[in-house]
Amino acid sequence: SSSSSSSSSSSSSSSSIRNCDASFTTYSIGHNTPVADKDTIIFVTLALSCDVYNGTTFTISGLTGTQTADNEWIALATDQSSIIATAGNWTQSTGTLVFSVNTWETTHAPDYATGHWESAGAEGTVVVSFTLKNAVDGQAFATPTISGTRYFHPQQFGPGIYDGQAPWWGMATAPIPEVNMTLPYTELMGVTNGTNPLQSVVPALDVALLTQSNPFTGYANTITVSLSPNIDLTNTDGSTVTIQTLSGPTIGSTLALTEVSGFSGGELGSTGAYSADTLVYTVASGHTLYASTTYVWTFDITNPDAAQSPLVHFTVGTTKINNDAAGSQTIAITRLDPLPGTALRGVTNGSNALHNVIPFEIKEFDDSIDTPFAPNVITIVIQTNIAFVAGDQITITGMLLGTTETVDLALTTVTNNATGLWGTTASWNGTSGSVTFTVADTIVEQTVYTFQFTVTNPAASNPVPTIGIETSGGTPGTLVNVNMTRNTSNTDVVTHPFTILDPQFRLLTFTTAVAPGEASELVFTFTPFDELDTTYLNEGVVTFILPGFTGGTDSGLTSSSVTSSPADKFDRASFVRQGETSYLQLTSKTGVTNAYDTEVAVTVPLAMQIKLPADGIVA
């Protein structure tokens, strides 16, 4: 209030009051926190055309939508502490604040010189502020009005109060006309019209995405982060971006980032801080992540060896809002669904960051017999986490059986229409040992497919191959070779496929009166050294090398002609010739299993016409 005590000042002000119809010349309003569910300070700037006396009231209406309950003594602050009362009356439903000129709170003087708000000079403009709480879910800005009631008191005039200059001079009050308050309409914290009173948004990420380049366990992987906040995130507010549940990969204390788009350079520094499955980026000094700008960056990891699918997600936080020195309010944003849920490289949800699967979860390769030249039924059991499609190629390696030919292997289904999806044939390159399957139709992930094909064993191990499975392109891209395994139910003493075992031969007898080069009955006494049965067609075969033996018939003999002891163990014999080497194959009787460690004697009759070597046999 004016501190002048001169009569001329009093007379001038008195004249101003008597001769002026008061109106608002400045009436703007704004606020400082456009964040939902947070306290915001409302700033009201006022100026009048006339001086007004103690008891003059002002009414701001239309500040609706707040969470601030009715309060007859809501605290007010002003830049002119000796003019406006320190409390007002707040009504929530109508958004109304009533406050008054009250210089007596500080001067306790009723005289005019210290009892009015002078419209000119240093007192001319007053800024009043008070705190409200924004709506829980945010809202559009309010468009309030302000009006006033001017109060008169005889002490402010002295003689002349009833001069008859205007009708209301004889009354105790007079209205100050209502006006629509002026709004700033400027952006604040990245919020459009964020300075307008009660304009507020719920802090959120308009874009939040975490994707990956490779869903397979053990492989190098690039994680791509895309983020766009709906408010500015500044260094001065202590803003951080955190990726949580980043589990599995082995990472040091920091992880380098590569800016892709949206950055002007260095907004998040060059690294994130990693600890306990959490990666934290801090907005760098002097920088801001601006609202409605999408920032994209990447970082590189190596996927763990175990399958996983963690709920990787964002949290964004600040230590204060709009550089509030008190730091009493903060922002916390949690985004639990930043994963796209789309397929990648044939894997359902494979684009989700750190959704990692084992390409071939089951990859079994079993042969049925390990004796020389036996027809060997190969059983493949595959369960993949990849939806291979028609035209994709899958290769099994290591089938080196001593041949250089390239042949088509006929496939037969055991379970789940395997050949309908894996194809009815596979191409076997004898030189490289690779068997290539061309997918015929979409393979269903996590489905067990079992199929078989038959090859002929070599004469001996060549050497013992390691069987693997791989891809070189197509839907999953390149998958490095991994070893296949044997079925856990396989009790065969041979642990590696195509480990060719000769029977443990103890004795060969023949008709003693037969001269070299003549046919003879032959009796083979041996231990198979590999379990022989007839579960599969043409199985249960044991092969003997008979160097120098000739003759015989490839058509074999009936069960009545081949006998064994114990009885009914073998019922067929075939004489095989390859170049200068001759072999005799004995086939187990259908439904009979010859244990690998049980000795048996098989008699091949003279009718087979197998002839002794012309040079005789050394004992």
C-alpha cells in the first residue's frame, strides 16, 4: 500500500476513487505444472483502473476439475504482501476463489493512506498465487472469469462523500465488471498450452518398443529401443529411462548405446548403467528428451544359452517436476507392454526383446544296427521352435558312410505327418555326408516330428562320424551346426551312430573232407556284439567277411535251410560280393531279438553252395 502521509497524496487518491469506475486492466492466469494428479501453482496477474480500498473482493470462477477440496482459508501468496489477504475462500465444485484487498493484515491502520490498493506506481500490478491439485486423469485447460466488488468506507474520503457525482457513491459497494481471464497459450514441459490453468496430462510413453534381431539362444543379438514421452524429460529434473527385467545375458556394469534416430547428440550419454537385470540411462547434463519426439537407439548383447521370455519393460522417472527446487513432486511412468508380440525368423513372439528359444529343442538321430553292410533304419526325431515354411532347407551332417554318390533317400512318417511337412525324400551327398531336407509345408512349432529312412552300413567305421543339424538360410537364417543326440531310451551298447562292429567271431567249421575251392556246409559260432532284432524291416542282420570265398546265391535260403543253436534265432543267409571281397549276412528270425552278449551258432547248409577259397584256409 501507499506509504505517503501527505494531504496532497491523500487528496489525489481520494479524488481517484471518487471519479473512476473501476475495471480490470490486467487479468491473466496460468500455472506451472501440466502434470495430472500433481499440485500446480496458479498464478494470477491483476491490475485495476482505479484505487480500491480494504474489503474490496475479487472472484475467480471456472477453475473446475481439480482435486482440491473446499477450503475457507486457502493460502495465498503475492508479490505485494501488504495489499492482498493471505488467505482466500475456495469452492471446489464451481472452481471459485474469493479473495480481498486487506492491507490491515499488515498495517492495522484504517486510514486511507495505508488502507487501499493504489492503481498507479509500484503497487499497480499484483501477482497472486495459490496451489491446486490437478485432476487424476488430466484435463483440458480451464477458461476462468474474474469479477470484483468494490468496497467503500467514509473514512477513505472525509468531506464530500455525498457530492452526488454518481449514484453508487452513496452505497457501501460497487461492482467491478466480470471479464474472461487472459491465458498464455504457450507450451510447457512439452505439453501444448501447458501454461494454461489446469491443462494437464498423465505422463506416458506414446511410443515404447523393445525389439531384437535374433531370438535364438547363444547368438549375438541387437536390442532396439524406441521411446517417445508425452512430456519433456530434462536433466534438471533428474530424468532417467530404465529398462527392467533385462535378464539372461552376461553384461558388465555399463552397456554402450548407438543412437539411431531422434537424437541431436548425447541426450542419453554414451552408455547405460547395468546392474541386477536393470539398465538405466540418465538424461545428460544440458539435454532434454523432448515430448512427441521418438528416440531410437540400439545396444548389443549375446543371448543366454537357456530359453527365456522375460517381461522386459520400461520405467521412466524424475526427481522433481519443472525444476521445482523443493523436489517435493516426481514423475514415474511404467510401461509393461513394450514388446511387439510379432514373429521373427519363424519364432512366435520372436521380435520381443530377450524372448529366446532353442532352435531345435529335440534333435535325435538313432540308427538301428551297427554291423557291417546291414540295412540301417535311421530314425529322426525333431522338435523345433521355428515355423519353417515350404522351400526352407534343413541339413543333417556327418553321414559319412564311405560312398561318394548323391542319392535321394525315401522318408517314411512315424508321427505327426512328418513327411507331409519335411518332404517325402531327402538328398544325401555321400561325399560331404550331408542330408538335405526341403520343407514341403509349414512346420508347427513345438511339435514332435518323427520320420525314418534306410541306408546301408559301410564295412567299417569311417571314422565314427559326429551327426549334426544346421541351416544356411531361409526363414531362420543361418543356424550353426549343433550335435544331434541319441534317444534316451536307446539301450544299445554302441553310443555313436555308424560305429560299425564286427561280431565277436569264435569259430568257423566246415566239412573236413571238402577240398579247397569246393562248396561246404558252414557253421558260424559268434557273439553278435550288437543287439539284433527285427523291429524294423531288414534289421537284425549280422555280417561276416569271407575273404577268398566264392559261389553262393544272393537270393538267400528259407528258414528250413538255415538253423541255429539256440534254435530259431536266424532264418536267412545271403552271400554278398563287393569287388574281391565276399560277405555273408545272417538275418534274425522275425520277432526274435539276439542279445549283443549271447553266443549263437548258425549253420549255413551245403545247398547255399558257398565254396572255400581255392588257396585253402589257414588254421
